[in-house]
Amino acid sequence: MQEGQLRQTYVPHIDGLRAVAVLSVILYHLKASWLPGGFTGVDVFFVISGFVVSASVDRLPAMGGWQGLLRFYARRIRRIVPALVVCLLVTALFSALFIPESWLSETSDKTGRRAFFGLSNWVLASTGNDYFSPRTEFNPYTHTWSLGVEEQFYLLFPLLFLAWSRGGRARLLSVTLFALATFASLGYALRLAGQGGQEIQAFYVTTTRFWQLGAGVLLYQAMTLARQFDVAPQPGRISWRSPLLLLAVAALGYGLWAARPGHSPWPDGLWPVLSTLLLLGLLHGHRGGWTGRALASAPMVWIGKLSYSLYLWHWPVFVLFRWTVGLETPLAGACAVLLVFVLAWLSWRWVEQPLRHGARGPRTHGRWVLLGLAVLVLGAGLQSVLVKQQKHISLSTVSRHPLDWYPYAKALKKEVPECRVVESSIPVVGGQARLLQRGDCPGGSGASGVLFVAGDSHALVYNELLRRKVVQDGGQVRLYGSGGCALVGMQGWRGANPACEAYTRNVIEDIQATARAGDVLFLPGLRVPRLAEQYQLFDIAQVQADLASPAAVQGRAAEVAAAIAQLRPLAERGVRIVLEAPKPVLPAPPYRCSDAFNRHNPICVNGMQIPRARTEAMRAPVLDSLRQVAAALPGASVWDPLPTLCPGEVCQPDAGGRPLYFDGDHLSGYGNRVLLPVFRDHLQRDDQRSSPTHR
């Protein structure tokens, strides 16, 4: 058989390997403990892609120059773009229907938009959240990172493979170019792995993944140069092939089981890559015993043919289940997997196959490229439209009533059109700070003092309250905030945070340099442990036990002494210190549990209400510590929002059907508006009490 005929022979075990790869990824994403290293199925895909794209290009008649490039890109567009665009647009539609804007989803829209152009991996690399973090698990476009890597590889591939098509010695030039690029990429991956703290960058970027695709290309080139395609096995040689096949299968199984988060693509991507190279090399042209027969079996081949669509659809389906009914129960998991296979088959049958093999479409490669680019641009535009129209089409009460849920104070422009808040930035090392002041408004400038607000994300969430206060009372607000860094947080016993300690020192120094007598320093923050994150629940009994532990008691006592020493210079200067008493923390995040489609999600199993008696018991030791701080500082006080937020025997997530909280502990926009009058009253009473002292 001639070499050209061999290159055109269908190789079923490659589809079988694709099936192994996609099933590993799906199983891992369904429940990571079932196959802890299943995410390295993507590494298997990369090797296969490098091998197959080389064979695909090599079997075509040689075509150099621009025509060769256009043919390559046209074929890649027909293979990748149609199914990708359909999946991304459907995902964008259902995301707009069911997924509200939140910390968990704040990078999703940008990831989806860049996915149309094969750049989502760079977006994800820049977010600071690795592949295994909650924000990526709730992003319906996370899986497109690997498509971005492949698409970027395809931009380079024809330039490095061009010499191969010319034959002869030019092939050695192509091999040399790929070898250099592959080993450079591997070296870069090794360098990042050795530096530490570069795990996110190493996982996502093409420069650390090229070696896996390049390995597949080099295998094809080496096998072709050695003329080992479809050479019948000699009876005397079968003895060494079988042990190597067994070793390759064992290495693949080990890699898919033992790979660890934070150790990919090096070193834990090595086993999937080596095993895939061995299987591709050993099985090509050979039955390969039970290994070859298993991979070439009808079910495996069928799954392998659907692998691209299965990969495209499984992740958004799983993520949408997480956002709505949940994915934890066996029934939910089974329904999700069934839906994935149905959507994948529909995509393969009606989108992939007709446009990949059908006669419809432009007749020239150049027109296919232009059409593909136009479809990508149009798709990205449609995705942006869906994002902008979310308020009008969403089924989520959060998205339909953003003014109540989000503390952005956007309603102020309509409520007080003749007055605006002027915002500017304040440089503070380690965090962010904003200066809010009233612009040109009827009635003069109002108060002249400065309200300093410093704390964690709970300080930032008072954004609407503070903006409304500026409009009503005038004066200035200097807002300092950094997530997890409360001043006088009373949770230092849970573990030291040097970055937060440095940030709070910088904030206090900045306030000391600018505060004057009569100014107010308001210190809000999360001072009791959460009962629910946006993505997980905590044991309430354990939280209460931790609060009463000797470590907590000693830690709070130390923080009381430190806070008094830190704040006394300000208080003695005449700056009034206002400490926020702990607000109720809820056992479930309201924004994830307030719709009919998500009310029974496992994140909502504890309900959103909490008895006031339990809240009082949780916050009592913390409140006592805050009162000790206030008693030791002249003019200091503790402001308690609990009576307003929880007037009855049960603390509710809403009031009159409008949300008081966004998640388990952060206030909503409506919650800001509810607290504004009592906060102003507290400051006015403090001012009246302290005015004789500062006359």
C-alpha cells in the first residue's frame, strides 16, 4: 500500500481515544472524586489534535503560499466555528434567562465574548481564579479555554508545517521548527512550575500547552519519516508491542486518576501525553489486541465522533444545572448527562456534519474564511445584545429587579436628577478607596465634615447608603474597602492574613493624615463567621462552637486591645468612631434561592430564615468585644442595624417581598435604603452628644 493511500485510511482507535478523553472530562466535571485527574483528558485531546491535523493536512494535495494557508484556515473554520457559535449563543441565551450578575458570574460574559475569537483562555488566566475555583465552576464558558489554545495553535501550525508539504529535505526543516517550538514550550512550562504562584498562568496559556499539541505533530512526522504507517506487524515483533500497550494503558489510567490541581500541564500532564503518544504510535496499522479492539468498538467510536460536540455542550449544561436545580443528586446528574448527549447528537447531526462535509457554502477557501470571521463577529455581537437585554428577558427576579438587589444606587439619577455624586479615586496601597462628594445641587453644599468608611466587602456594599447620604446631607465620604479585610474584624483568631494587616495599617495611616475633629470613622465588616457562601454551606452548630472556643475568646481579647491602641489617637483628636454591630448572617444566599427554578437547589436546603435568638447568640461575644472598644475610646459608639433588619422573632431575607440581603450576609440595594434613616439618626445623636465637647 502506498503512503498516500495509508494517510487516507480511517483509524477508528483515534475516535476511541477521543471517547476516553471526553468521557474522562465529563466524569470529572460531574463529580471530581469519581476521577480526580479526569481534567487531563484535555491533554489527551491536545496530543490527538496535533497528530490528526498533521495527517489531515498531509493527505491533501500540496498547495503552497496563500492558497495553502487559506485552505487550512477554511477547513478549520468549517470544523470548529459552526458548532461553537451555536453552542455559545444558546449558552448566552440561557445564561441571560437563569444566571444573575454576581461575584460568581462577573467574568462569565467577558469569557463568552472572547470565546468567539479563541481568546477565552487569556481572559481566564487574567482573572486570578484557577480552573478549580468556584468562579470557574459557575462560569458556563470556562471549558472554551482549551478551544482557545487549539485555535491559537492552528494560527501557527501552517507556518511551521509549510515546509513539510514540499517534501524532501524540507521536511527536516519542518520537524526542526516543531521540535524547537515544542521544547521551548515545555521549557516554559517547567519554568513556571518551578517558580510557584504561576499555576493559573501555566494552566491556561498557549505557551505552556504548545508542547502537548506539538508532541502529536512530531509523532506523526517521525512515523511518516520512518515509513511505519500501516506496516503489518511481524510475528517475531509482537512480543514487545503488547507490553508497551499495557504500559501505555496503565500510564493513561494513572494520569487520569492521579493528576493534581495546580500541577498541570507540568508535571502531571506528562503521563497523559506520553501514554497517548504510545497508543497512537503502537496502534496505528495494528489491531493491538484487546486494547485496539476496545478503542475501535462501535460505542467508543460513536462517542469519539461526537466528542467535539460532547465537549462543547457538557460544561454549559452542568453549569446551568448548578445555577438552577443543582447537580449534586443522582437524578440531577443523570438528567444532565442525558441532556448533554441529546444536544451533542443534535449538534453533530445538524450543525457539524452538514457544514463540514456538505456542499453548501462558499466555493472558495477565501470566502469560507471571510464567512467564518463574519459569523464570529456577528455571534459576539448577538451575545452582547443578550447580555444588555438580560433585565427584560431574564426569568430571575434578581435580574428583573436590579435596583432592589444591587447597591449601585442607579435610581438616584432619576430620583434626584438635579443633583449628582462626584466620585474620584484615592491611592491606597493594597486596596481601593473612593472619594464621594456632592456635585452642584440646589440648597448648597450641606455638611462640611468627612465620613471615613473603612472595612471589608461589607463596607463597599454600603455604596448606595453612602451615596444617598451624600446627596441628602452633603459633605464627603472617603470609602476604603478590601475583600476580607475588616478593621476591628474580631475574626483574627481564624487565621492571620499579613496582606490584610498591611492594608489596614495603610488605611489607618491615610485617615490619620487627613481626618480632623468632628469627622466620623465608620467601621463596618463581617465580624461573625458566614453560614453560607455563594457556592457552599457551613455547619451552623460548628460555627457556634467555634465562636465560643478558647481560641476565639483569646483572639477577640487580643483584637480589642489592638483596636483600642490603633484607634485611640484618632478618637483623642476628636474623630468619632462608629463600630457596626454584627448584622444577621443567613443560612442560604437569597439571590440563588429566590426563584421557582432554584428554590430547591442544594445551596438552599437550610432555608433563608434564621431565628433571631440564634443570631443574638452568635453575635453576643462579638458585640461585647465591640462595646469594650467603644467604651475605651472617647466619643466612640456601636451602631446596631439588627433591630431594623430583624424586627421579629425570625430574621427574614426580605421585607414586604423586597430583598434585604443579596447573599448570605451582604446587604442588597433595598437593604441599604432601609438602613439609611437609622444610620443618619445614629450619627445625628452622636453629634448632639459630642457637640459640647468639641465646641
